[in-house]
Amino acid sequence: MKKLKAIVFDVDGTIADTEKNGHRVAFNLAFEELKLDWYWSVAEYGILLSTTGGRERLLRYIKESHPNFKPTKKSLNDFIIKTHKIKTKFYLQLLKMGNIKLRPGIARLIKEARDKNIILAIATTTTYANVELLLKTNLGSDSINLFAVIGAGDIVQNKKPAPDIYQYVLDKLKLNSDDCIAIEDSYQGLCSATNADIRTIITDNSYTQKQDFSKSILHCNHLGENENPCTIHNNGNNLKKIIDIDLMQSLL
Ligand code: XBP
Ligand code: MG
């Protein structure tokens, strides 16, 4: 049997529920600071999430909802870069407040993987600083070093659902796709990982639970803890309700 060598984690929606109370709120605070009367509701943000990447999402919103918007003194591109920097400042403040916690089973699986010498890596669309601080506030100051490779943000040309970020991580790890399992939360993330030929487990969330996860090897609501087991939505009848290394190994 093929041995599981590495787990590649997505970040937003997978490691933590960052979108509704993190990125969305930070964008709204940036709009406020710039005296724009724009506001992204929970529902509207859910629609915008199909565009991955904060700057890309903002550009789509302007094109769709404010097609005549012209920033004063700046090009649209410069305006988006500036707004996104302000958004990142607010997002990092929200992380520092410690309100954004890891999802169930994340810390447990990271620990088990480390104990069993399974390599850990990250493949995310978000900005590197966001990943670093999310890990630091939840897992301690050196926790970024638990991960052999962090593939984040603009390090690749095409964001998810393109496979680029997973291919980048595989290249850096010097591993084949069938040595790894990815953990994702969204259809775009699933496409990105499976387009790089990586088998993928989905832990869905309120924004993604109705998406098409038929290409996943397992679809559950979270990774599960002893005291908080998970519900498995596919292939699930005989599977235990905690996603651990043995279970992942059996899926390879
Ligand atoms: C999710 C995203 C990100 C975040 C915002 O990334 O699409 O764009 O919403 O991050 P993933 P930035 O699920 O791949 O972690 O504003 O820093 O782009
Ligand atoms: Mg995600």
C-alpha cells in the first residue's frame, strides 16, 4: 500500500472559519476607512467568495456593483492594492484579538502527523502574513515552522481553482501527488487540488456545504475530536467519526 507522506492544508475555511467574521469584516472596515458606503453582508460575501483572492474579489465587486466607479488620483489597480493593504491591516488586528480559532480536529491532526513524521504543508490563496499570524495566535510563536512549505497568495500566477499553488507545494516538497492528501473546504479549493492530482478531503462550512464535492475522497463537516465527532457525508457508513492518520492512510 502507498504510504501517506504529506498533508497539504488549505487555510481559509479549512484551518479556521476566517471568511465571515474575518476577511469580510476586514474588507468592510477598509471600506469605512476609505469613506466608501460599500458594505458586504454575510449573504453577498458568500456569492463573492466564488472569486478567490481578496484583490480579485474586490475587482469583481467593483465591476458588478459599481461599474462607473473611478478612484480619485489613482488607477483602479492602485486603488485595489491600497484598499487590500488596509483590509490586511484590519484582518491582522482581528487575528491578534484572538477571536478566530482553529476548526475542530486541526490541532489534533497536526500533532498526530508530527508524531508520525508526516510532512505538513499549506496551499492557500490568502496573503502569507495572514497565515503566519493565524498559526501564531492559535498554535504558538514557532508554529509556522511546523510546516515544511507554505504556498500562499501571489507566489503563483494563477489562484485556485487553478492547480498552480498545489503544484508549487509538490515541487517544493519534492513529492508526487499520490504521496499526499489535501484538506480543503470549497469547490474552488477541491478543483485546485484535484487538478494537481491530489486526493482531497473536504471539511465544509456554512458558506460551502451545498457545493459539489463529488470529486473528494471524503466529505465531512469537520475533522472531528473525541468529544466532538464529525459527520461524514459520503462513503461514510462504516467510517469512524474522527479523521486521523490511519483513516487518511486507508484512503490513499
Ligand atoms: C480563500 C480566499 C482568500 C481570502 C482572502 O483562500 O479566497 O482570498 O478570502 O485573502 P484559501 P486575501 O481558501 O485558499 O485559504 O485577501 O489575503 O487574498
Ligand atoms: Mg478555503
